[in-house]
Amino acid sequence: GYLDDQFVQLEELQDHANPNFVEEVVALFYKDSSRLLLNIDQALEKKPLEFTKLDGYMHQFKGSSSSIGAKKVKAECTLFRDYCRAGNAEGCMRTFQQLKKEYATLRKKLEAYFQ
Amino acid sequence: MTEEERIEEPRDQFPVGMRVLAVDDDPTCLTVLATLLRQCQYHVTTTSQAIMALKLLRENRDKFDLVISDVHMPDMDGFKLLEHVGLEMDLPVIMLSAYGDTKLVMKGITHGACDYLLKPVRIEELKNIWQHVVRRKKIDPKDHNNFESKDKHHTANGGGQGATSAGHPDQNVRLNKKCKDQDDDDEDEERDETDHDNDDPSTQKKPRVVWSVELHRKFVAAVNQLGIDKAVPKRILELMNVEKLTRENKYRLYLKRISSVANQQANMAAAFGAADFSSLRMGALSGYGNLRTLAGPRQFQSPSFLSFPSSGVHSRLNSSSLNMQGLSSSRMIQLGNIQSLTNPVTDPCKLQQPAVVAGSQSGNILQGMPTSLELDQLQHGKGVACIGELSTAINVPKALAVPSGFPDMKVNVGGLDNALVGFSKNSLMLRGHPQGSQGTGGATGNSFVVGASLGSDFSPQFPNHDRCKNNWQSAQSPVFSTSSLPSNDHQKCATLGPSDMRNNDSATAAHIVNNISNLPCMDAVASHMLDQIGDFQCQEAPICSSGIPNIEDIPKQTWEQDFSNRSELICGTNSLASPHNVMGPLGQSFNSNNTMFSNNMELNMIGQSNCDDPLPMQPHWAQKSALEPILDSRQGYPVAQRKVQENISNSISSIEDFMAPMVKQKHEDTTFMDGDFGCDFYSLRTCS
């Protein structure tokens, strides 16, 4: 699936006191991550690539996505980081594209979920 | 609602309502975290900026029980925040991160975090975080009496410490890790208690506060913050939060010593206790540590010390300011005691006192002594205590005596009275546990230098040195701990600190400086010490086991090559006797010192052939001379520092130098060398 236990946990947190908790969190995630993704995109355009910076962005992104339980996205993040560490620009780019795809997919699904 | 109420009560409702401050730049995570925490029925406050978090915490320390912080944050590094919290508020801090590399986790621990969680955080994990708060609190109540508990806390084990050795400063709490945040608990207690408290802590097990660099840094920072004048151990401790270990450790030890030793010491202790103890304790501890290290790590401790002290003591005391002697003897005794590490220091202290008193009068000498004592003392505070005691009695060198904190020793140095205090402080600083000082030289950097404050002559600084030295090893002289200096008068330290130190070891100085910087007062001294140490090149070495325990640590410092030999100086500690020479001759050419050292070296010298260097030291000594002035100012710390530097090689010479300067500057190294030399060198060593 696209989401892991974390998401389930989030759902559990939702209760009468927090009826829209999950939705709120997800919305927050998207807002924050769009910004991040943009940053990464821009960074990826710079040549040569600044791996450290990219790594930093990815760290954040990974943190967020794991908080909502976005499993696949998180996996891509890890991969991306590995490439960064290795200094593999090509790998980074590729992974990032993949990541964006996953991200978009997830978003769509979640939107549907919340409807 | 009830949170407040809860707080008042013994928290019977705990952990419900525990107040948590959550810090994370990622809003998603922060929200999730906050929600999870609320689910656990904690009271949550969130902020996405570390700076804001600190502000909140500073506004009211009691507003929060626990802090959870992300590692990776834009405005401030999570670890930095962690340190601050630990230092200032002594609150348990949990780190949070998406990455769980061993290295990162380790880093968290060394900075004092009491736990490290991985993102995404699960609620089960959060359900248990309250244990950290409880653990800490536990120690507190005990600590109040025992300070030590606090120290213990440092290690976040708080509980472990619990032994609270009752305020044993020794509690050092395994400061090794310097749970800074935890430590503070103890410190808060403020050992001020007049030393007496510690009585037993020393025995308890004083967790020897490892005068880690961190501590030192804290110490220095604290000292700085407090200002040399106010660098009361207590305060320093507070600032250091983490430092828990310090005051108590050293102080306690010191106290113990003092009480045991005699009223004198008590007086001193009291005096010192307040200020010095912190320092001393630290220093003492450090000193002790230093001494120890000098002594040849433990060589002295047991019999070595005894022997050493006598020799060192004798030799030095005679010439050196007596203080040393007094100290030396006492120290030695202490040293001997230190062996037991446990509080024997106190004994030595006592011994010292008498001896020290005699010798310490000059105070300076004591410095040297303390170091040795400290070395032994590593006991931590004990030495310091002793030294401290001595200091008061003698010059405070006792403080130096406290070898544990050697800082006490420092005190011995020179004017030990205060110097010791300074040392004490130093000791405290040194806290680094001289025991460990061997390497750490008793955190020596700290106290010793600080110790100087007392007698300023002393090398109290030296204690710091020791501490520093000790730390040098670890941190390299964080000890310089300004702590010692801060309170006491750092007089010396302040002045000396930087100048003296400088000379010695730039390298060391660096360390020392580090340490010193920590200690506001000490800083100056420390710096001097550093310089000195640099000069000393802390020969790290071998610090002549003689006492320069600390110095050994310093070896790191590459104190100027000469010092390299210095380690031998430690041997020189024996030469400490020679330090006497130093006292006068400081400027003179350390040669005399060297010779002295040689003498000493022989004495204790563990055979430190290394001491040989001392002779070479002479050139250093010249530097030392520079240092010396510092030393004096440092209170001996510089001397101590130098000593440390010399530690090893020149230590002896330095001691001599110290002796002279100790009085004046603190030859620290040299002067200390006399008695302290062991210690100082220690410090130096440590510095090195």
C-alpha cells in the first residue's frame, strides 16, 4: 500500500475531540512538502549538485512523510539520500522524479479518501 | 489544570499532565507529535523554532518537565539546543530524528540527551518518556542532600546516582557523558551547603564527574556567565546544569575532606565550598584526577602517592611555598587516599592541611600538591576537598588537595587559601574526575587554575590545568574550568589565565582555553594555562605519574614540545619539589626547575624519565615565566596549567616555575610542581 502503520495510528488519534485530525495533518503535510519539493527541484537544477543541501531537504521530507505514514514516498526519500551520499547525481535525479510521482499519486488517493 | 496542581504535589498523578515542550521545524511532524503527546495525557507546548523554545524555557524553568526536540532544525542545531537546555535548565531532553545512525545517537548522548527517538514516533514510545523526568527528580530530592544524586543524574541515570552519595560531588555522575541537563539537578542543589554535606558522597561512589570537555565547556561558560567573581561553584554548577557533577563532586569531596581534615578545612571548604567547591570540586575532582594521572595514574594512588606526596611534598614544600608542601603532604596523603579514591581524599586533605598549611602558606606550593593529591584524589572531590581544606588552612591548596578536583589542589597552590578555592573550583572543574584524570588529569584544567584564585599564586589555575589537562585528554582542558577560577578570585586565573596559559601551550591553551573559556575566570587562566600548557606541551605524557596526573592528559596538547617531555614532568612532580625552584626562579630559567624537576622527577617520578624534558623545558619555562605571571594571576592556575604543560616534562620545572610564579603567577606548572606538581602537571598534563 501507499500508507503504513503510521497512518493507521493517525487515524486512531482522531476522535471526537479531533474529528478532522487526519485530514488536517495530511493537508499540513502537503503544504509543507510542496514547498520542500520546490526547493529540491530548484536545487537539482543547479550544477553541480549540492548534495549536502539536497540531503538536508530530503531529511526533512523524509521526516514529514514518515509522520503521515507515506511509505512509498519515504522509501524514495531514503533512496534519494543514498544517492546523495554517493554523490550520484544521475541517481538523485531519477529518484526524485520517481519520488514526485509517488507523491502525486498519494495525494490523489488521499484526496479521494477524504471526500 | 491539574498539571499545576500536580506539579505541586509529588506528582502523584504523574505522568499525566507532564509538561512537554516539543520543538520541530517540520509542522507536519510537530502536529502529529503534539497530538500523540496529548493522547498520552501530557500537557504539550509546541514551537517550530529552537530559539523560541529556549526563550520559553528560560522564561520559567519550572514550566516544563521535559523537552522533545528534533535534531535537524534550521535555526539551531538540535544538539546545541540540547546542550543549552542541559546547561541552563537541567531538564531531560529527548532527541527526535528521522535518522537513527549510531553516530547521531551517540552524539545525542554525549550532549546529554536522555533518549533518542526515531521518526515517525509511535505513541507507545511516547507513553514512556515520563520515566526520564522521574528519574531526574528522584535524584533531586536526594540530591539536595546529596548533591551527588545530581551528578548521577547526569548520566541520565540519575537513578544510578541516586546514590546521591549525598551530595557527593563525586557523584560525578558519570558525567562522562555529561548529561548536562541532568547534572544540573544536582547542582541546583547548590552545594553550597558548606561542604559538609558531602561527607559521604565521596564514598558513595562518586561518580566522578568526568570532566569532559563538555563539562568543561559548560564550566567555562558558566564561569563566564557568572563572572569570575561570582563564579561560585554553585552558580557554575547551575549554569552548567550538566555539571551536576561538579560541584558536588568536587565540592563534596572537598567538603568531605575538609570536614574530615579538620575544621580548617571545613572552613576552607565552607569558603570554598561555596565557591570553590564548585570549582574545587571540580578541580578537586579534577585535580584529583589530575593528580592521579600525574601520579602515574594511580600510581600514586596507592602507595605511590603516598610516597610521592611525601617526596613531593617534602621536596616541594620545603621550598615552595610550603603550601605545596603542606599540600603536598596532605595531598599526598590524599593522594594516598585517593587511591582509594573514595574519600580518602579527605584524609589527605587533612594531612594536607597540616602540611599544607605549613607549606601552603605559601600556598603556591600547595598547588603543586593538590595536584598530586588530586591525582590521588581523583577521588574527586576528595582531593579537592582536601585540597580545599588545605587551602583554607593552608592556602586552600587543599582545594587542590582535593585532587579529585584537583582544583583543590590548585588552591593549594599559592595562596591556596583562595587559591585552593580556586582550585576547588578548578577541582571542580577538573572534576573531570581526576580519577579519570589520569587521562583527564582531573579535569584538572579546571580547578587548578581556578584554584589559583585562591592563592592566586597557586597555580590554582593549575588545577584547572589539571582539569584542563585532564580534560585535555578528553576535552582538553575544559577544566581549566574556569570554574575554579571563576569563583575564587580567579584572580589569578583571570589574569593569569590567558596570559599564562598562552604561553604555554598554544595548543593546550587551546584546550585550556576551551576549558578556560568555560570558566569565565578560568578562561583567563585557562588560556594562560593553555598557553602554558601549550608550552608545556603537556607532554601528556607521562606526566610523571608523579602527580601530574593531569598533565598527562594534557599531553594532548603538544604543549610545546618541551612539555612533551613534561609528561615526564609529572615525574617532575616529584620535582615538584623542584617547583620550589620554580617559584622563585620562574623566570629564572626553568632550568632550575628542571633541575628541580629532576629532583622531583626522581622523586616521584615514576621514573618518568620523561621528566627529562623538564630541562628542556627551560625554554619553556621562559615561557612559563610568562605563564607564571599568569599563574599568579591565575591563582596558581596558570601554574597549574603550566604545570600541566609541563606536566610532564617541565612540569617539574614548571613547578618550580610555578613555585615562583605560583606565587606570582602561578607558575603553576612549576609551582605546582612542587606539591601540586603532581597535580599541576596533571593539569598540565591534562592540558597537554
